[in-house]
Amino acid sequence: MIFGRPTNLWLGLATAIQGAIAITAVQLGADPTAVATISGAWGAVVGAMVLVVAGQTPTMNVGDSYVVTTPAGSPNVTKVANTNVTPIPPNAGETVPKT
């Protein structure tokens, strides 16, 4: 995500801008083959940059807090990242893992 928007929206925006620039260049008299070649190459570069920025895996350190969004009617829960790898469902009403 970039600025809270998912990757596919950013890639769609980049593609739309690329197409608009290519169409404008061809209509202004540029060689269509050259425009397509250059547009394709730079479109790939911009797409890769979006994926590098937006596609990073989220990371958390022990002690970082995060919010678990629950279904409607249940309050959201704030949790703290720890080394316990056994998840507790947010609606179970439990605060410790079952033993």
C-alpha cells in the first residue's frame, strides 16, 4: 500500500498515465513504434517501482502494538506483537492461549 491505497490502484494509475502520454505523443506526430517501445520500457520501470514500494511485507518488532479489526458489533482489539505464535481469535473472549 502507498498512502493507504492498494497496489492495484497505483498500478492502474501508472498505466492510465502511460497510455495518456503515449496517445498524446502519437497525436502530436511522434513515431508510433518509437512511442510504443519507449512507453513500454518506462511503463515496466514505473510498475516495478510501484511494486517495490507498495509490495513490501509489513514488519513488526516485539512490543509494537496493532489493531485487530473485528466483525460489526464487536469492539476492535489492540494487541501487542510478541513471540507467541499461537493466535487468539479476537471474538473468543480469552486473553491467554489454551493449554
